[in-house]
Amino acid sequence: MNTVANDARAAGARVGLSGDTITINGGSPLTGRIEVKGAKNLVTKAMVAALLGESPSELRDVPDISDVRVVKGLLEVHGVKVEHNVSEGILLLDPAGVESAHMTDIDAHAGSSRIPILFCGPLLHRLGEAFIPDLGGCRIGDRPIDYHLEVLGSFGAVIEKLPTGIRMTAPDGLTGTKISLPYPSVGATEQVLLTAVRAKGKTELSGAAIEPEIMDLINIMQKMGAIISVDTDRVIRIEGVDKLQGYTHRALFDRNEAASWASAALATGGDVFVGGAQQAEMLTFLNIFRKVGGAFEIHDDGIRFYHPGGELKPVVVETDVHPGFMTDWQQPLVVALTKANGVSIVHETVYEQRFGFVDALVKMGANIQLHSECLGGHPCRFGQRNFLHSAVISGPTELHGADIEVPDLRGGFSHLIAALTAQGTSRVSNVGIISRGYGDFITKLRQLGADFVIEGE
Ligand code: EPZ
């Protein structure tokens, strides 16, 4: 079995799936209420930030997802005491006993996660050394780490490539620096933040990513004692300090999960109240949702997403860094676009290969063509490089049930939606991988009236 399937099986076991395959009888709308918790893409980084504190940290609204378990395992092999109250969604992280870990232990706990790269800055400050194994993450293109290594090097880390991974040391400590990112990378911006807050002197980062999850990480670090200012034009300035404390923080909600359930409501002709979702972080998504023909109501405690009846309309969407339309929102939306009357275009500009999931939709009857040209708007950095990064979706099409296999996290959720909208029965394998980022998705599907059976139960 390959690594992805192994991860999926392990993740599946943890979410209460006895196998990693479910059989879905599609064709009925999803209706009801579900709750979203803290954002995967903030919570995992907030856990790493706890390494920088001289006292314990407390993180609330933590989702029950396998990525949290991966980071918990990684923190534990580095000597951090972690208590996870899963039902309350609270993590207590005590970094008093931080110690170096073996590459093999890090590798064993990291699985396919890319998170170990973000441990480097904090570990270099605390221990003077850090290791990273070969990194994975969702299979959506190469996902290189060159920006991360350049960032760490410019703070003064000495980087040594070994056959099993990378070893870093900081014989003279880390010193603030001036960095300009060639692309506003989320991970590289977090790398700068996690390293600069304890570096000697000032750091200036231009070309920074400013996603809400990054802003919430900055909120956390400010609580810890960091001095960070976010200026106009993607410039972040950090004044290094000698000491940081632990934090207490309630994580920002998961806007990617909220958008996924919204698209599921629209594609199935349903009505889903997503408790915990908030308008500000979803502004761009809500505009597109409305243009496609979806309706929503903003409430204090969440957002109701529903299909108001009538035809869905085609749209032209380009994924982009914040405040653009997130790359993690396109896969579930594409399923809804197969129901729209006309030709939609989705131009993926963040990752070069994020349309692998459409093969399954085509197998189910969708009319989707992939192109290597930049369609629908501005040329992007993938235009001249022969990557199939523009999708043309012609609708409306009726999807029919099929045997499909989840390729990655967001593509996997789109497969679930496709199976839920399809006429007939679909067998969806590898679903455990979805629990990397969707807490209790099986329970939530049940709450929304989905008709499915878990194989082996
Ligand atoms: C984060 O990935 C998220 N992951 C992704 O979510 C999300 O899609 C992405 O940001 C964009 O919003 C986590 O937060 C754990 P990047 P990250 O660095 O930080 C290139 C999901 O499904 N790049 O902003 O890895 C890279 O190849 C996931 O929840 C380099 O070239 O993304 C990509 O084209 C998937 N060199 C672009 O930058 C580098 O060293 C943006 O990536 C780093 C990145």
C-alpha cells in the first residue's frame, strides 16, 4: 500500500471508520446544522508556536482531525507535554522539557505532513539544532520548500542535507534579517514569523501572505509577548524579543471547511447552517456563491447556505492568495458548477496541479476539460509551463454513481459531494484522508441526512 493509502487508513481508524471506503446513495439534499471548529491551517501552526513560550499554552476550539494528532505526536517526540481534551476541543501544551528528537522518530510521526519544516525556527532558538525528514503533504504538485530554506538560511541557520533529510544548526544564534518572498507563500510567511519573534534584532518581510490564519497566528504571538506589525503592501515587521510566554487562545474558525459544506449544500440542492462560520473571512467566497445562484443568511452564530431554487449560473473564478478566492475552495465548488447552466472557468493560480480530482467527476458524467493556458483572466506563473491548471466546466450535467478514490484532502471532499449529488450508488475509497482536515465528517454527514454505509460496519 502506498503512503497516502497508509495515512488514509490510519486517519480513518482514528475517526471511527473501520475501513476507508464508504458507499453513498446519492440524489438527496443535505439539510441541517453542523458546527465548524478552529481552522486546521491555524491550529497546527499555533501548536508549533507553543514551542516558543516559557510557560504552557492553551488552545481552544481545536478540531478532531488527524493533522492535529500528527503535530501532537511531533511535539511529544520533542519533549512537549500535550494534553488533548478532544470532546472539549482544548489542547494544553507545556514546552518546559523541549529536547532534540531523532530524525527517524520525527519521520515516523510526521507521516506525509509538511509541518516539521515549521518546527525549525523555534527549535533552533531553543536547542540550537533541528531536523526535517523528506516532506509530503497533499499531492498537489511539487510543493517545494526552497523558500523555507532560504528564510532559515538568511536568519543564520546552517543547513546540511543528509541522505535522510535535512539537519540545521545555529552556532551563532539567529539574527533578524530583511526578506522578500518571490510569492506570498503562507508557509514561508509563517516560517519568518516563528523564527523572527525570538531572533536578535529586527526582521522585515515583504511579499508576505496575509491570510486570516496568519493574522490569527500573529494575534497568538502578540499574546505571547512578540512585537509584530503588519503594514500596507504585504510588509510585516518583527522586533525580536528575548522571552515569550505561553498563550491562551480560541482559534479562528475553519473557513475552508465552512466553504466546503456551503458548496455541498448548493450542489445537492440542500440547506446547511454552518455554526461558527463568520462573514468577514468568507467575503470573497460569499460573492462567488451568490453569483452561482446560491443563497446565504449571515447570523451571529454562523451562516446558513442554501439552494434557493431555480437554475445555477456559470462563473469565472481565479484562485489567489488572500483576499482572493482560496485554492482550497475551488474543488467543492467545481462540483456545484457541474450543475450550472453554461460554461464556467476555474483558473488555479496557487498550485500548478490541483485538478487531479476532476478525473473522478468526469467518470461520473461531468463535462470538464483541463487546459494548460491561463483561462479566464490574468496570466499566472504556470501559464508557460504546460501545467493543466485551468478547468472549463460545461453544465448542467447529471452525475451518476461510480467507484472513485480520494486523491487528497480537498479533492476528496469534492468526491464526497459528487457522490452525494449523483444518481445511484458510489463507492468512495481512501476517505480516511478527509479526516486530515474535516473534523467528525462522518457524524456531520449523518447529521445532514446523507445516505451512506461504511464498508465493514
Ligand atoms: C498552506 O500551504 C495550506 N496548508 C494549504 O492548505 C493552502 O492551500 C495554501 O497554504 C495556500 O493557501 C497549511 O496551512 C498546512 P504556500 P503552504 O506556501 O503553506 C509555492 C489544505 O488543503 N512554494 O502558500 O504549503 C507552492 O508550491 C492545504 O488545507 C514554493 O515554491 O502553501 C505553491 O505553489 C493544501 N516554495 C505556492 O508557493 C516554497 O518553499 C503557495 O504555497 C513554498 C511554497
